Amino acid sequence: MGVSEVNMPAGDTIEEARRKIVSALKGKPLPECLDRLFAALGDESWRVRKEAVEVLLAARPGQDEINQLIQLMRDEDNAGLRNSTAEVLAGLGQQVVPFLLAYREDPDHDLRKLVVDTLGVVGGDAAIQGLTASLHDADMNVAAAAAEGLGAVGTSEVVPELLRILELESNDFLNFNILAALATIGVPGALPPVIKKLAGHDMLQRAVLDCIGQIGGDLDAAGIAINALESPMPSAFRSAVISLERVLRNLNEPSQRQVIEGLKKLLDKGVFDTCLSAMNYDDNKLNRALLVLFDRLADPRTAPALIPLLADERFSSEAEHALCAIGPAAVTVALELFSTAEDRIKAAICGFITIAPSDERTDVAIAAGMKDQSPQVRRAAAAAAVRICRRSNLTMDIAELLNDRDASVREAALYSLTQCVSGSEAMISELAEKLSSSDDPAHRRDAATLFASLNAEERIAALLKDEDASVREAAVKAVGSFNLQESCTYLAMALVDEDADVRIAAAEALGTTVNNCAAIRSLRLALRDQDSWVQASAIKSLARLASEQVMEDVQELWQRGDEVAQLACLEVLGRIATPEGLRMVADNLGMRSGEVLRGSIQLLSRHDFSLLEPWFSHIISHRSWDIRLEAVRAAGKMPQAERTAILEAALEREEHDLVKREIQLVLVHDAHASC
């Protein structure tokens, strides 16, 4: 019975029914189902064909079946059959190479091409020898496919033969594929004469340029790329730019300077406008190559094209580097564009002009940026001002932004003020005093941060007793951030605050203190806090300070803590992973649920699967689908035969689509690995 001659199961499409019939053939003796599998390879549905490919690969065809598979590729009317058959042969790997080579001189040129295509996927020494011989095939399609295959699997040993055929052959299609193969496997060095000869061939110009971009390592290669920049064809110009940038990498420094001088002369002839216009294309590869060339040129004329790229995260780093290479002239262009630029570009300019060598014009622009209508620009200006505040009078301009209506601007301004303390202590101290007496808790929170940056410990201590919990929390975080001399004392006091958020902040901050002994004592007391989030913060800080010495604390908290505390314990164990800690997690694993169970599975799978194995039947059949999914992922640590049996049984009863898909992926991977 053929695969299409079936009674369709209820609820299935005809296509799905055919796929299931093919799937059911897995594991059966191959001679009994070979005809049905061969028919399925030519099915109109790619899903059925794919299933047939997987079943055949799992069956490990022998000599007779391999020869029959090769014969299937003679079918001229069914492209799906030919492609699926080729996929099976390629999947069988090296064992098929001798059989494929026997057909290399078959009278059917279409079959020869498919054989060559498959050799180019399988690879190996014998396949490379066969592909090299097929370069001389009378059919240009076969010869070109051999060149393409050598590009995929060949080594430098085949380069001389590729070059020899390139010198003799006049067929553009074959030459194109040979050039592509040389680009893939060639080694940078002196450009072969035949490549230089083909550089003037219009039909092969792009292929030659792409090739020299990979193998060109001399001035001849650079010269060909530079000359091609004058090509009226955009595709050739693109290849020339990319190849020139690559060739430059392969040259020594004197040769690089010589090429850059030649490029400058050419750009003065009008090619420059073409290069600048190309920066507008949405072409990452081209833009990166142009950026490298512009960096080497350091020509002020490139600045207008580079500045907008400062706002593009794909190219901002390269654009900034190229602009800095230009120097003050680039800053002048940036300042000229500043007032009329888009907000995102204006914000990027703020960052650039304070990195590059600058002067009082920069100060004026940053001051204007801090008063801009756009929060994005004000935030960028406030962040950039920290780089120039020591030489400018911008500190009070930054301070004014503490009242900005945008929270991100206020945050940037506060951070910048903490970085401007040196040289502005009196001004910032006066500002902090004023803020600390404000009725607005937000101002007092800012005061806490500023006092900490000034090491004004007495003023911080006062704010640690503020009536507003958010101010006390901000003071605690400031103490931790600036690591004051009496940090441990202040933070220990905060651990008994009436507000849980303050205690959490104190527990977190203690993990960064220098006085470990005092911090550890305080944190161990915090493990008894009534709030589980405080406990979680305390155990994580203890682990940072005491590492493996914290195991007794982890074990004690694990036994009595709730889900939040236990998840923190798992996070700690993920870092230290002591044997006793892993055994503790494995004990009574069947009583765990939710995120704690998921985290436990992940931990044990990563560090000691043997502790998880006794519970595997429980978790693979757990009522929660996300636990079953985690179990499937953990099954990768099992021996393959055992894993396959368990997962095949789980697949039959599984109802959740995501879990089913994960099981299928593992089983398919195992099947391919067995081939």
C-alpha cells in the first residue's frame, strides 16, 4: 500500500495522516518498508518528505539501499524527490562517498550534478578528490557545481588546480564559481596573475572583487579595488569598498599608508560624493567598511556623514572613533549641526563633543542641551557634562535638572553631580544642605546621595533617621554605593528599620562592604527577619562575603524559608554548588513545586544529574507543563538509549504542544546523532 492509500484518522488532515504513516515505519525492517519510504521521499508535502528522510537516516541504509537512493535522483519530474534523496545521502556521511564517486562519470549529466552537489556537502579527502576531478566535466553545470563544492569543503591544496582551470577556461559561469571558491578557501597573499587579468572582465568584476577581498594581500589587490570605486555600477562599488577594507587588514603599515594616499587622490576626483551617499544605504556590511576607510582617511569632509551614525547603535562606536581621528574639525562640524539636528542625533552629539578634544564652544552647547525641550537631549547633556564640569561652570546647570519633570533626566543629573565633587565640593555641599531641608522627600533622597559622595557621614546619619521611608532607603543605598568609613554601622542600624524596603536595601548594601566580619554578623541576624525578601537579600550578600562558609546558613534557611527565600538559596548554590548543598536540594524534591522545583531541576541538571535521576519519573509526569518541559531539557544528561525510551513514552501521553515539540526535537537530534 502506498503512503497516500490510507484511511484518514479522525481529526487529522490528509497530509498529517500520510506523515503519521511514514513515522510509524520507524524501527521496522528496512526491506519491508523501503518502497513506501521511497514513495514518501517524493510526496507533495515537505512535512511527509522530511519524515521519510528522518526514518531512512535512522534505519542506516546499506550498500544496496544507497545505490537505489542514488538511482532515485534520476527522476527528472520530481524535484522534491531529488532533493530529499540528496538530503538522505548527505546525512549518511562518509559511507556514501565511494558509491557517489562511482557515478561521477555517469552519462546522465543531471545525475552527475546531483552527485557532485552531495559530495560538496559530505566533504572529506575522497570527496575533495572527486570534486577536483569533476572540475573537468564536459558539462559546465557539473564543473561549476564541483567548484562550488570545493568552496564549501576544499582546502588550500586545491587552490593551484582552481587557478590552473581559471587560466584555461573561458566559461563565465564556471569562472564565477571558481572565484567564489578561491574567496572561501584562499589564503591572503600576493594576488595571482590570472586574478589580475580577470579584473577587467565586466561580467566577472564583482566576483573578482569579492575574491581579492579574501585573498588579496598586496598593493596590486588594493589597486584593483581602488580603481573599481569609479565603477558606475552600485554593486561593483559596494564590492570594491568591502574588498578594499579587507585588503588593508592584510597589508603592512607602510603599504597601508601608500594605499590611503592613493585613495585620497582618487576621492579628490569626485568619488568622494559616491562614498558619502553610500552611507545612506541600509547596508550594514558596506557601512562598516566605509567607516573603517573614513577612519583611516581622517578627512573632515566625512564628518557630516559620520555624525548621524553616532545615534545608530550599530555603528556608533566606529563612527565616534572615525570622528575622533579627524579631531577638532569634527567637533566644529558637530557643533554646527547641533541646533538643527534631530533629538536623537543631538543627544549623540552631546556625548561625542565631550569625548573629543573640545573648548568653550563645547561648554556652551552642553549648557544649551541641558535646557533643550527634549528629555533625551537634556539627559544626554547632563551625562556628558561630567566630563567637562571641572573646567567649566556647569555644576549649577546640572543641579537645576534635579527639578526636571523627567525622572531619567533627574537621575542623570544626580549621577553627574556625584562625579563632579572634586573641585566643586563647596557648591555641591551647599546644594545638598538645601535639599536636605526641603519638604519634598525627592529632594532629601537626592541630598542623601550627594552627602554620601562628599563623605559627609554625619549628614547621612541624620537622613538615615528621616521620617520618610523612601529617604531612609535612599540614604542606605547611598551608603552602600560610596562605601563610607562607618558603612557597616549605618547599615546594621538600618537592618532594624520598621520599613521592609529599607531593611532589604541594607541587606543588599552589606554585601558590598569592606568590613566583612561586622557585615557577616549583621547579615546572619537579618536571616531571622520576618520578611522573606530581607532574608533573601541577606543570604545572597552573605554568599558574596563568605562564599562556602555560608553553607550552614543556606541549609538552615532552606529548611524553614518560604518560596522567596528558597529561590535565593538556589541562586547562591548555583554559584558555589557544594556537594552537601546539592544533596540538600535533592532531598524531598518530590515535595517541591512551582519555581522552587524548576530551579532545583536546573541546578541539579547543571551540577550533578545523578541526584536528579531518582526523581526523573516524577518530574517528567508532573501535573505542571513547565516542570515537564524542564525535565525534558534535563534529560540531555541521560545516556541516549535510556533517554530515548523515557521520552518516547512521555511523548505518547503528552498533551501540551510546547513540551511535545521539545521532546520531538531531542528525539530527532538523537536519531541524527546515531547515524
